[in-house]
Amino acid sequence: MPTRITAALTRSRRRTSLVVSLLAGVAGVAGSFAVASFTPGFVAGPVAGATARVVPGAVVTFAIVVLGDFGDHLNLLLALGLSVLLLAGTSLVGVVVGRWTDRPLAGAAVATLAGAVVAVAVTAAPAASLAAGLAAGAVLAAVATWPATSVDTDADADADRRRVLTAFGSALVLSLGGYVLGRAGGPGGTDRETGGAADLPESTRSEVDALLSDAAEKSLAVGGLEPLVSDSFYRVDVNATDPDLAADSWTLDVTGAVAAEREYTYADVREMAAENQFVTLRCVGESLNGRKMDNALWTGVPIRDLLDPTAPADACCVVLRAADGYYEEFPLSALEDGFLAYGMNGEPLPRAHGYPVRALIPGHWGEINVKWLTEIEVKEKEQEGYWEKRGWHGTGPVETVAKLHVAEERSDGRMEVAGHAYAGTRGVGRVEVSTDGGATWADARLSDPLPGADVWRQWAYAYDPPAGEHEVVVRAVEDDGTVQSRQSRPPYPNGPAGWVSRTVGG
Ligand SMILES: Nc1nc2c(c(=O)[nH]1)N[C@H]1C(S)=C(S)[C@@H](COP(=O)(O)O)O[C@H]1N2
Ligand SMILES: [Mo]
């Protein structure tokens, strides 16, 4: 055979090997997803966590402030790509072994094993990792068993083409199957926490129902305005996949500068007298008029009840740690008013919001409201939390804000503007609206206050609009008469501040 042809053949073989391995990598990732869904057992989950952690703080901040949720999507896409490459690498080892030994099925077995081992190293989840290895190996096995080999060169090129087609076909089928299975098992599917809505004691349940209907009644009837209990509650997570914890094996450790360390089980927490509280959360990284501010009715117990028996000694602060590796530090005094929630709006706490138990710290930025809580460490010395290490200052009280999310001309020709106002534990006493760029101000209509020390209010204001464009400005006034600061400030590093304004009409 002329050497040129052999050379071309090897090159095409090499390309075929690479393409087949890549397709096996895709199938492998899908296999992992089939079993793990969107949990940390999914191979792309820890990879996304790792990429988010190695990216410099400044880039993360840029992503949060400029890209918003799009930054998260980009990171997940990157993690998916890296995971495919990882499993393509282990598959390539299998292909090469198959070539060398001239036993492609043995190569498929090697790819299965190597894929499973690497996936387990990344995720520590054996079942999903085995599925990843098997799916990748299955592509190689399909390629090994299907195309007939031939001596003549043209047919050889043909065989290579058929190898690629077989790999493509099997990877496609496996990926679609993996995607469908993974979706079915994911949040909103057969999640364990969605079934137990009824497991609140009767007295708690009837109080929940009464409070929720009170909130519905107090919500202003303004089209397009989210009610007092959010229809959809925002989410902020440092990891691409949420921990998938079981309540029966969950424990909360109280450690550090305490008289005696203690461990609480889920049953311990559920045995304590349950309380219901409305608490509003707001993320320090959101934009001034952003959507990362929401309110819910939470069921749980005061954190004080868990700390008291351990009698904290000379402590300044606490670190809350979570199952996703997240941790935040803040003053012990703030924790003493805190709440441990296991229910949200009458349902078990959803996995996305910290199942089985999260912390709620009244009046503070969202980031110290640690989800999937596993440890409360009482400290004698301060230390930086996850976001503080990256330059943010989000452990303190929230900034007061009045947001403007609705501006609509009603059928009677009047203009109506509306939104939510929040001032943490300082409380919203009034909201003022200007329709002339801040020259004159009028009081907005407010929703009646919900019970609770840390709850937002809705505001609405209707007026006869001037002809053409005009500037609507809105500001909240706290319970004690303090007017929301006009000084505008970007989200990084202390959270957004300033008056929201919007050009309306014209
Ligand atoms: N374990 C854990 N807790 C966490 C976070 C996280 O990434 N991991 N994010 C924090 C941030 S920055 C905010 S704003 C709130 C958001 O809570 P939500 O996702 O329930 O809205 O959770 C906080 N608690
Ligand atoms: Mo946040």
C-alpha cells in the first residue's frame, strides 16, 4: 500500500477515534444526568462548582453584576463542555486499548471502567458515575460491533464513516434517554420533599392557612404586581446543583465557643414548638430595581431555642456552614433573632431553598440566610465568609429600597405605578412618589402590614399623566421617619442603594 494512503488512513482513523470518543463523552454526561438529575451527583455539578471557585473574585463579581443569571448559565455550559471532555478522555483510552489489543469490546469495557472511576472521583456518587461509564462504554461497544472491517482502502474509509455514524446514532439515543430520565427525576419530578405538605401539625397548618389568606387579602389589586407572598421566589446559589439531602440523616451541629457542643437531628427540630413567620429576603448582588427580593411564610423554630442550652461563652460571632460547602460569618447577636425554617408557604422547604433546613436572619442581606444548614460554629474571633473572601460586604443589615415594577395606563386614562418597598427590621412606614423627576412628592397607597418584624410592603400610586414623557421617582420612608438615602451606589461591594426612577409615558 502506498505510504501516502496509509498516512491518510491513519489520520482519518485518528479523527474517527477522536470523534467517537467525544460522542461517548456526551453519552457519558447524559448517563450521569439520567441517574443524578440536577444534584451534586451529576458530573457537571462539581465541575461547575470548581470553575466558579477558581475564577477570580473580580470576574465573578462582573458576572453577577453585569451578566446576572446569564453568568450562571455560561458557567454551567462551560462545566458541561469540560465534563464531556473529561469522559471523552477516558473513552479515548478505551478506544486506544481496543486498537492495540485488537479487541474493541475490551476497549469499551476499559472506557466504562475509566469513565466510572473518573466520575466517582469528581462526584463521589457511585450509581450516577457507573451510569456515566456505562453510557460512554455503550457507544464504543456499538461502534465495535456494528461496522464490518474490510481490507480494501475505500471500504476502510467507508467503515470509518460508519463508525462515526454508529457513534453518533447511539450517543444521540443515549443522550435523549438520559435527558428524559434526568428531567423526570429532577426538581418538580419525584422529589422526596414535594410529597409531605400535610405533615405539619394541625394547629400549625391552620395558622399557615390563615396567614396565607390574610396575605392574599392584603395584597393590592394592581395588575402585574407580585402579591405579598411571592409567586416565584428568587434563587441565588454558589453551586450549579443543589444538595439533595435526606431529612432522616440530616444533623445540625452546634460547635465552637459553647459550653457543650450539641447535635440536633431533624426529628429534634420538628419536636420543638413550631412557629410561622413572614420573612423577606433580598440579595446584596442584585441591581437596584432588580428581582432578587421576595417574601414567603416560613415555618420553623427560633434559633435561640437551640443555642440556649449550650450557653455561648465569650463569643463575638458565628459561622454558619452548609452541605454545599458554603459558609458565612456574622455577629452572634444577629443569630439570636434568627429562625430555622423547614417549611415554606405551608409546604416542606423546597430543595432549591435549602431542604431540609435553612437559616433566616431578620433584616440582613440574603447571603447569611444559609440554606442546607449543617453547622453553627460559635467563634471568639472574626473570619471572612464565602462572599467576603471575594470582596463583598453582605453580612450586615439590608439597605432600604422602594422598587418600581409596574407602570401602566389604566382604562380610565390614569397612570398607575406600583412596586414593593423593604427596609428590613426598620420597617416601611411610608412610600413617596414623584412624577416630576423629584420636584414634588406625594404619598403612595400601601398594603396593610403583614405580621412580622422583617416584611416588605406593596405600594401603588395612580395619577393623571402629563402629556409626553415624565420621570417617576420613588423612595421609601422607614417607620421612624428616616427617608431612604438618595445616594446611589452600585451593587458591589455593599449592595445597591439610591432612589429608583423610571421614564414613563411619551
Ligand atoms: N448553602 C447556601 N446558602 C445560601 C447561598 C448559597 O449559595 N449556599 N446563597 C445565599 C444568598 S447570596 C442568598 S441571596 C440567599 C438566597 O436565598 P434563596 O435562594 O432561597 O432565595 O441564600 C443564601 N444562602
Ligand atoms: Mo445574595
